[in-house]
Amino acid sequence: MLPSPHPCPLQSRAARWEGRLYLFFVTLLTLLTSLTAVYTLYHPPPRHPPLPTYHVPLQLSLVFLSLLSFFCCHFTHPGPPSLWSDLRPDLPHPLYPSQPPPAPRYCLPCSAPKPARVHHCRTCNACILRFDHHCVWLATCIGQRNLKFFLLFLLYTTLAATHATYVLLCFMRAIHQPHVHHFSTPRDVLAGAVAAPISLAVSVCAAFGVSCQLAWSMWLAARNETTLEHLVRTTENRADADRGGKELLVYDRGLVSNLMHALGGNPLLWLLPVYGGREGSLKGRWGD
Ligand SMILES: [Zn+2]
Ligand SMILES: [Zn+2]
């Protein structure tokens, strides 16, 4: 992770507090669900065989990686346009030499040129490289620098929520067996009748919703396209598509290169929430 100032330095005080509220809410829900699942693993219903012990470290590892990716994504600058400032607007893009030079663009709020793939976020009031969208849950933009952390957050949250769903379903099914009298103490009532059903509902919703977002984001990353670019392209190309025209993916350089662009140059580090360092190689190529 690159140490950097907060990605939204120009946000209003109210927007910053709103962002912190979402961060707190996501963290609380994640911890509540996972710790309830772990609690049920340590306190199986009477006369019911417990699940294998490896479920505890598995759940804790997944939730740790999910929260680590979550905070890495929030605290990493999504991508200052200065990374691309060496680009000469009259020459083709160094990464995509077959494409014609982009038309010069200028951002009025920032009073600065906008190189290729840079867009202005109105929430953050800043230009972001490879701007995908502004995520309210993470209280930051998703851009070139924190895209990998965003994808890993989606991946590990999906895995953690799916695993918690399995554990909690086993627990709920066990305590509702006719011969089991599990609600003998206030703690059992709290765990079995309150925390477990709420956590199960949260984990089912998270597993479904986050996995859909993961599939969508990975599909875009495999094509080296952002959500914004996809919306613009599909809108502009709708007339061509209606006439049977071929889809034009401007930045597509093949699956492996596209994933390296998003996740970093070393595939061995793709699943770890460490910075991929792609802009270093990008910057070097500006000077070629
Ligand atoms: Zn701007
Ligand atoms: Zn933003």
C-alpha cells in the first residue's frame, strides 16, 4: 500500500463524516457476522457433533483479509492524474500505440488538463486516474491505484460471507432439531435467537450482493474497462451495435495484460492485499 494523503482532501466536513459512518457500519457488520459464526463453532448445540476445527481459522483468515483489503482500498490514493502528466497529448498513448492520440481535455473544477482515462469525481472534487466509480461503502473513488484492493475486498468478502452462511445454517438447523433445548441461558438466547438469525440474514445478503459486484468488476478488469468507460462506450456504440457493428474496446490488450494492469505485474501477488506497483512501470514508459 502506498502511503498517501486521503484521496478526498476537498470533501466537505459533512461528506467526510458520512464516509466514516459507512466505514464504521461495514466494519461492524463484518465483525458481527464473522464473530457470531465463530461463536457458534465454539458453542455447538448439545448432543450435536461440532463442525471441524479448521472452520475457525478459515473464517478468521477470510474476514481479516477482507477488512485489510477494505482499509487498504480506503487509505490508498485512487490515482492522481499526475501519474500521467508526462503524456504528450499530440502523440499516441504509450500503452496503446495503435490508438489515435486522445483529444485534449480540460477539467474546469481542477483547472488542469485531463489526460486519457482521467475523470473528475464530483463527490471528492478531484480528478482520478482510471476512474471507475465513487464507492459510498468505502468512502473513496475506485481508480488505478486502489482497484486491486477493491477487487480483493469483494473477493474475500464474498468468501467470508459464503463461509459464514454455511456455518450459521448448520448451527440454525441443529438448534431447531426437536430433541435440542438450546435456549437454557440468556447467552444461548442471545446467540441462537438474536445474533445468529441476524448474522445469517446479513451474510446471505452480503454473499449474494458482493458476489454480483465481484463478477461485474472482474469482467470489466478482464477487458481493461471501467464502469464509466463501459457506460459511455455502450451509449455511443449503441447505434453501431444495432447495425451489427463490432464492439470496440479501446484499452483491451489481452486477458493477461489487462489483469496485470489491474492487479500488478506479479501474478504470485495477485491474491495478497499488497500494492501491485503498476504505475511505476507506466511512468517509466512515459519517458520512452
Ligand atoms: Zn478534476
Ligand atoms: Zn470520489
